[in-house]
Amino acid sequence: MSLLDGTEFLQVYANVSAYDADGNLVVKPGAEATTMSARVAPVASVPLAADGQQVAATYRVTARLSIVQLAFSKVIWRGQEFAVVGAVTRSVQTAATQHVQWVMRAVDGAVTPS
């Protein structure tokens, strides 16, 4: 078992192009999800909490590279929706250790999945 073999299951929605009501081409999460395993770890949020700002549940996700090949922006984990924050980082030093990492933040506030 590797540290890249996660114990959590996430549903990842690949981005698709579509037209909005005004006829503009926009990128949005697709309708079908891909289920994947990943390692999910909380990200420290002490500075934001100390400043009195509302803190949303934020997590770092690590998964094998072969699982995530498409761009995505919506993740469902433990029944809660998360948005991808920033860019997905790809690490491809060796075939055995190649992986992706990203940060995801709860869409509906500071609720932490249990």
C-alpha cells in the first residue's frame, strides 16, 4: 500500500463547454461524475479564524495521476459539494510516484463532512 492509495472516495465532475442564456461559451462541471479514490487531509485555517473571518472547510487531495486526466472544478465528497481552489498540481518524477494534488473548499460554508 502506498501513501498515494487513498481511503476516501470522491466524485469528480469533468469540465464541459456549454452556452449560457446569453449565448456565451462557458466552462462548467459536466453532468456525469467519475468516482475515484484519494487521500484527503485538512488544510490549516488558523490565520483566517484568528482574523475573525468565516472559514470554509478546506482540504488537500492527493490522487494517482492515471485517475484524473481531465480538467474539473466540482467534487462531491461524503455527500457535500466542494469547489477546486487554484490549479491542480501534477507530479510526474517517476512512474511509481506520479500523482496530482489540489485544494478543495466547501461550497456551502464551514460545514466539515463527518
